[in-house]
Amino acid sequence: MVLFLLVKLKKRGAHFVGPAVDDAAEYFELPDMIGVCFTPRATIAMEYALGWNRKYFQKEIGQHVVKYRTPLKNKSEIDLYQINWPKAFYSTHNKPDMSAESTLSIFLSKRNIPLLALSKYTNSLKFFNDTTKDFR
């Protein structure tokens, strides 16, 4: 079966820009944490993909993403899918006796965290703790 989607494209110079680019640009600066989060539209698409694969293929494809109450810089929060990088990183680099803070600092290459980014670091640490608590 072939599925065609009618998408509004805008021509900008030699490039065509579609809704996904506009959506990503709108949410590029909003999250107040480290990692890759989906936009609201991409989150809806992921929900659909997870359900579709579960229903028609009896396959779970969500092992690399996690739906998370994502903090935004304007102090609000929104449920978005995130790439579950802590799970992958923790399972390959963490020793059982290491704290999440130690592991996260290894991930960040032990760089000093600027005061401006402190909330981003704190929110990322919470994300790390929340997404790894089941397999620590």
C-alpha cells in the first residue's frame, strides 16, 4: 500500500521547507534539559507509530524513547518523547557503585557547568535518574 500525504511546502531559495522544519525550529530553544526531545507533532507521530507497530506487527519499537514531562525554559512543562540516551549510556558505561551525578558528568566530559545552564543540568540529572531507576 502506498500512502501519500499532502504537505504544504515553502520554497526558500534553492530549498523546500515543510512543516517538520518549522516545528523543529519552533521547539529548538524551548527545552530546559540536555538531550533530544521530540516536538509535540513528532510526539503525536511517535504515539501513532508505537500503536501501529504494536497492533499490526506485534512489535515494540519504543525501547529507545521515553515519554517524559519535559521542562521548558519558560518554566512550564509538556509531555514529549525523548531519546532515552541515559539508558543506553548507563548500560554501557556505568559501574553499579557510581552515582547518576558521576555518570552524567562523565557524559558531559567533566566540563564546568555555566551558571546559566545550571537548571538544564539539574533537569537533565532528574531525567537521568527517572529513566535509569528501573535498571540500576
